[in-house]
Amino acid sequence: MPRPIHAILHTDALRHNLGRVQQAVPDARVWAVVKANAYGHGIENVFEALRGADGLALLDLTEAERVRQLGWRGPILLIEGVFEPRDLELCSRLGLWHVVHCDEQIDMLAAHKTQVPQRVFLKMNSGMNRLGFAPQRFRSAWARLNALPQVDEISFMTHFSDADGPRGIAHQMAAFQTATQDLPGERSLSNSAATLRHAGDAQVRVDWVRAGIALYGSAPDFPEKTMADWGLLPTMTLSSRLIAVQQLQPGDTVGYGSCFTAEAPMAIGVVACGYADGYPRHAGTGTPVLVQGVRTRLVGRVSMDMLTVDLTPLQQAGVPCGFGSEVTLWGRASEGTVLPIDEVAQAAGTVGYELMCALAPRISVRTEG
Ligand SMILES: *Cc1c(COP(=O)(O)O)cnc(C)c1O
């Protein structure tokens, strides 16, 4: 028997979430961001469900090859552009659109021998200070690109640092607008947070939005808003079972470092899930978890292959449990209760993005819906 842990990917939920994004910005086209192996879901697993997107955005060239092999004929955008000159050959061969964010990438294009001019997205650094040309350098970068026979249509792009928070997007939007207003071409500005939170702003809705995390059922601005507030459904469930139950007396401790001490007689369940499965080791006592669909809490320290949970709420609710009981680490229990990945992430001091991306290779994955 394999260990009872597995992940379930809800393809109906992926379709639903894509629909939610499309509803928020009905006039824009949607890049479904499938980088990092579709945020840990597996590109092959999400592909059918995300076929309704207008394009796929990613940054690993091998992932671009995989989606072409799966039969995707629509646009693919390399959101970090090329890394070395020969990547441009692959762009030609696979028809990839690519971001140009630095002079070195323009140099590579200028030296590239091609029959087919390439579609590029010129990226502005409007304040994030990761990738892109500064606003005052943007126009000269555009002029240089525009003069190259290797370049076909030029579009414009920037990325927001604070679309999910109080600082917002206005300062970056202003920088972008000023430097691009009379340049001809399509625009792409918004990630999930900007798409959901700032959809009232006409500039946010322009041409192409780039939606990642919302597709995968996590609120980009949790805890201010939850996935339910945005009408999103969980796309990944991490599910396992109890493999033991221990009865504790007051003063008994649990696990490495004896981090949890029972104050009263209580039952704890031992779950086949640990940090080697991708569960965050920093999740401490109190992290939410579902047993038989009943919400309870983790107690003690997460170990490599196991973690321990408080069974008191199940006894209080009169729900029988024991060896083999279903445990939902995040996602949807089989009886329907949802534990948002964002709540688990918050308890571990991280974000839903990191948990889904960290799903361990040893976890077997099946798709449903
Ligand atoms: C990852 C990424 C996105 C998607 O961001 P979400 O917050 O997951 O929606 C959009 N644009 C760029 C440039 C990215 O790197």
C-alpha cells in the first residue's frame, strides 16, 4: 500500500475560477499564468481546464515546449523573456512571444537571424525594481526595438508591487501612462490582485490581464478578502488519513521538542503528512486542519512524514474518528467543507502560492471534475 496521502486537482474549479477572472474584466483577454508547473498543479493536469484562456504565460522554455506538445496553438508569453541568444530560435520555432526587459535582450534580437519577425512585450520598471526599463529609458528602448527587422508588433507591460495592499497601483500606473501614452500597441498591466481589486479602473482592464493565483483558488489579498469573497473555488486538495491515535493525560507532550503539552485528557490523531510532502514545517499549534470534514487544529511540531492534530472538536461534535479517518490539509473535504489554502499559509507565515508550488514530487496527484 502507498502512504494514504494524495493531492486532488479540481479541474471544474479551475474552469470556474478562470470564468470569474473573465467576468471581472470582460473586455480584456486573459493570460493564464502557468509558470512553476502551473503553480505546482502540473501543466498537464490544468491544460484542458485552462484552454478557455486567451494565452498562456510562463517563463521556463521547457514549459513552453510542453504546452505546444499538448496541442496549444494560441499565444504563449515568456514573462522573463529570453536568457540566451539561442532561446530566440526556440521562440521562432514555437511561435513564442517574449518580454524584453533589458538592453541585453535587445542586443540578442539585433544579432538574431530570422525569417519571421517576433512579437515582443516591452517591459517597464514602474516601481517594482525587478525587471524592466526605467520610465525615462523606455522610449529609447522602444525606438531601438521598433527599428529592428527582427521585431514584429511591440506591446507594453508592467507589473505591480502592491496591487494586493494599501499602497495600491496608482503611482505605478501614472509612471506607465506618462511614458507610454503616445506609443502604439497593446498593454498588459494587471496580475490577479489588480484584476480583482481594481477592475473598476479602465487602465487595469486594458488588452491583456495576467492572472495566476486567482485561477488556483487563492485570494491574492488574503486576509483582507477570502477566496469566498472573490467567488473562487479551491483547485488543489491535499488529503491524507490518520494512521494512529494517542490518548494524552494532562502534562503529556507531543512530538519533537515537546512543543505541545496537554492540559486535560485528550485524543490526538497522527496524520500521514509531513514537511517532506510539502506541508510547511513552520505551521505551529493552532494551524487549521479538517478531520472527517470537521475543523480542528494542528498540535506540536510538524515532522518529516507525520503531523499531529487535536481530535477534541470531533468528540465534541459526536463525529467518530480513528485509524483511517480522512484528513484534509487544505482544499475540499469529501463531504464538501472547504479549508482555504490561504488560512494554512497564514498560520505558517507564508502565502498560498508557496504551499501549492511546494507540493512534493512524492505526492501522487489525481484530477477530478
Ligand atoms: C507571476 C506573475 C503574474 C501572476 O501573478 P498572480 O499574483 O499569481 O496573479 C503576473 N505577471 C507576472 C510578470 C508574473 O511574474
